[in-house]
Amino acid sequence: MQADGVLVEFDDRLLAHLQIVIVQKLRRGESFLMSWRDAPESGNGNSALWLHPYQNLFFRFSRPREGEINPEWIEQLLIAANSPRGLVIMQEGSMADLSAGGENPANG
């Protein structure tokens, strides 16, 4: 995914789900923060990106889309995106307890 010159790489399956959530938010004219834990080879820190409707985004997948979209994962990502902390990227199946402030971010 590229946003205003910043290139961020995610696994294709995660990116497919993020694309749905991000486009839904931006279609509604909503700005939000997206954050994730960096991969160990990138320093193992955290990164964040402010997304807004007037920003150019480019989603690039390394291979043709395969597999089905998981509606439960989409719902969890949307709940996170609508929270005060913003969209904290989580692995499929982690279903972080967002109301308690927990997070289980994916490596980016």
C-alpha cells in the first residue's frame, strides 16, 4: 500500500481485508489513524499513518487474489477503525479485546 509517497508492505491476505475497511471509511468521508507493529527486521517498533478522504492511496498485491474474505475479521478491523485509538492492525483470528484496550498487531 502506498499513501502520499509512503510505501507500506503487508501480506496480500491482510491487505485485501485492509483495503475493504479503508475504502469503507474513506467513502464515508472519515479520517482515521492506522497503526501496526513493524517487522523485527525493520526494528520491531511501531508505525502509524493518518488516512483521510483526500489522500491518494495505491494498493498493490503481489499475486492474484485467492481465498475468501473473512467477514468477522473485517468487522473487527472496522470496530478498531472506529475506536479512539484507530485501526490497529491485528492478525486474522486474534479478535483483540478492543474495549479493554488490548491489541495484537500484525507484523507489517
